[in-house]
Amino acid sequence: MSCPRLEVDLRKVRHNTRIIVERLAVPGIRVTAVTKAVCGHPAIARAMLDGGAVGLAEARLSNVKRLRQAGMACPITLIRTPMLSQVDDVVQYCEASYNTERAVIAALAVAARQQNTVHGIILMVELGDQREGIRPHDLGDMAQHVVDMPGVALKGIGANFACLSGLAPTAAKMQALTVLANDIDRQCGPFLETVSGGNSANLPWALEQPAIGRINDLRLGEAILLGVDPVTGDQIDGLFSDAFTLVAEVIEVDVKSMQPVVSPADRSSMAGFQNAPDISGTTRLILAVGQQDSDMTGLSMLVGTTLIGATSDHLVISMPDPALCVGSEMRFKMGYAALMRATAAPDIQIHLSNDRPAQYAPGADEPGTYLASV
């Protein structure tokens, strides 16, 4: 197989989804699977649905279209505030969308009436992440505005945590969201089908709290795909953290000084650059993968391996064992940013293993290999 490539074990994606779905079913929370990190890859999305996710969530309309073109008929929600320039397509391809702006909701309503349909609106509330969201004291008026507008229907409210500010969700924040949901129901009627507490960062709260209030949905991507807590980076018990593996090929093996010689005349032009540590005598490897392909700092290095640096097309590492030669392959586990960039990189091929046909029954994770055509 050619390199660089991304190897995806769909059995592990299904397993991670199923375990999380089963654990969250105890407190009564359903899972909406977020596919943005894999650019809406249909086979990966299908594995998440096979694992028990009730629907999909996407941030980019191009990914939603990719899913629909592959025959995905499940509910898909757009979780990034729609662009005014795309409202017609949002209504056509998504059952619902997360919103914060009256002008956008009004445009969605017009598009929905023109398409003879009703588009679902979930209002995003600002509870501390400082990214998108309606201020809590403005939420009631916005909700009533949506209820009174033909072409759209108020389906729920949601919040976001640990993305921009890094603020982790707390029991107090979740209780505040429950209070807001109750207030909206009293003001507008029992309209809220969805109270979405947040993303993968909410898992510790959801699995440890004896009472979850009105929260009945989480939007999960990183926990399913990588099996880790995005706040701490720790592996979640019972989940696979290696469903995705980046494979790169060695194109040079040599022993070189790690301390480049820089003349005094060059020092001003080198401002901002740091010399690599002096690890002379170890084997230096260059791999045919670089920052254009993924986030090199988000790759897990083998024990004893040192990351020297990366450019757009090269990854340079050192290791004491010179066993690898030109043409050898190295395998890396990936962080979330590395995964996102790799799936979007045009030169990285995606190789799927342990796929299942459409009639796959959730829970049947016996070994097998089927390659999906997508």
C-alpha cells in the first residue's frame, strides 16, 4: 500500500460508539455522533450509527453533502451557525441546525417555506466557552421569536464547552442549562425535544453525576474516534485509542550533527528559530509526511524516538535503533488536530478495515475485513 495513509479500524469505531451509547443510556442521554474530524467520511459515519448513535452532526455543509450523496438518510444536524449564503442548502440537506443569529434564522425560515418544509432550530447558549452562543438573559426572547416564525420549529437548546476557552463543563453549568430549558418551556410551551449539554468533554460529568436534569443529548466526536477525554487527554476506560493510525514511509536514514552551524551574519535572519537538541550519534530518519498532511506535534512518537522537527513535506525524527531503512514504514497514533488535518489532506489515502455491509447488526464485532466503496 502507498504512503502516507490513514488506517481506520471501523470495528474499533463501532465498539467505542456502542460502549459510550450503553453507558449514557443509564442516565438517559442519547449520542449524536460528530463526523467533522473525518470530513464526513461515510463509512466512518456508518460505523458510528451502527454503534448506536441516533444521528450525525457536522460543521461543514460540504461534509453533509458527502454523507447524503453516499446514501446516508439519518438525521443530520449542522452544528456550526449556518452561513447566510448557504441557507437554501442547509434546509435541503439538514433536518436541523444550531443557531445564534436572528437574521440567519429568518433566512432559514424563508428557505424552508420555499421548499415546503419546516427546519429545526436548536439555540446555542453561551455558558462560558466564549465561542458562539446567545446570552442567557436573551434566550427567552430568541426562543419566542423562533416559535412565532413560520418555516422553522424550535427543537431545543444547547451549550458548548472546552473548545475556545478550554473551560470544562461543571455540574453547576449543566444545572444552569436545565433551568434555562425549564424557563423556555414555561414561556413558549413544551417545545424542547433536545437539551444538548455539549461535547466529549461532558462525558465525565454525564457518567458521574447522579442527576443530569434536562440534559438528554451529547454531541460526541473525539471520545468515539480516539477514545480519549479531550480535556485531560487520558484514555477512556474500555475504549480503543488506536482506531486511527497514520503510516508514513522513511525516505532517508543517516547520522548527522544536530547542531547546525550558523554564521554571525545569519543570526538576525534566524530569529525565532531554535536549534534542535544535540543528539549526535543517533540515527536520524526523514519521513515523507509533513505539516501539509497533518499536525506533526499531534503524533505519538515511539518510545525512545525524538521529534526533531517538521516542514511542509518532511518529518524528521531521531531514534537510537537504526533498524529501519529507506522504504520502511512507521506508524503513529494521532491526536484530534492531527486526525482532522490528515483526513482533509489530499495526498493521504484512507484504508478501511473491519467494515460491515449496511445490514450490520450493532454489537457484532467479530473479526473480519470488508472494504467499503465511498
